[in-house]
Amino acid sequence: MAIVINPLLGEITGKFGDASFRYRKGKIILQSRPGRGNMKKSPITMEQNERFRLACIEAKMKLRDPVVRAEYRARKVEGVTVFRMVLTEILSPPPGLPQMGEE
């Protein structure tokens, strides 16, 4: 991954060939686009993907409420987006319950 420090480019994001530009923490980052691979997903992987997809939808719904968004912004940690905070909270089990894969 390369970080672009060229003021000529200004703010640039998106895809270009096999590269992807993104803007994070005030820096332009150039990285190769991830490959899909040719391995088939296991049922457990597909289940986890669905769980993550539903958690993303729930996080977006939560953040539509301005009051909830303001509460999360008040607790915001440097380098962590509000969306990531909500998503982590949704995907983390309540205290005292075992993590996924633990007996």
C-alpha cells in the first residue's frame, strides 16, 4: 500500500485499473484491489457473511437517528469511525457470553 503525498492530485478516491484510491485520516492511500479468489465459501463463512451484512444494515439504521449518532460521536475514539463503533457493538456478544467458536 502506498500513500500519495502529491498536492497535484488533490483529493482522489475510487478505482483505477487494478488500483484503488481512498482518502483516510487526511492522506490519500493507493492500494491494489483485492482479488475474489476461486475458493468456494463454506457454510460457516456464508453464515458469518450474512451476519455481518445484517449487522451493517442495523448499524446504518441506528445512525439515521440524530440523537443516537450524537451519542456515538461524543464517545468517538481517534482513528475509529462512528459506523465502526456501532458495528463492533452490534457484533460483540454481551459480557459473560462466550465468543463465537468457544464452548
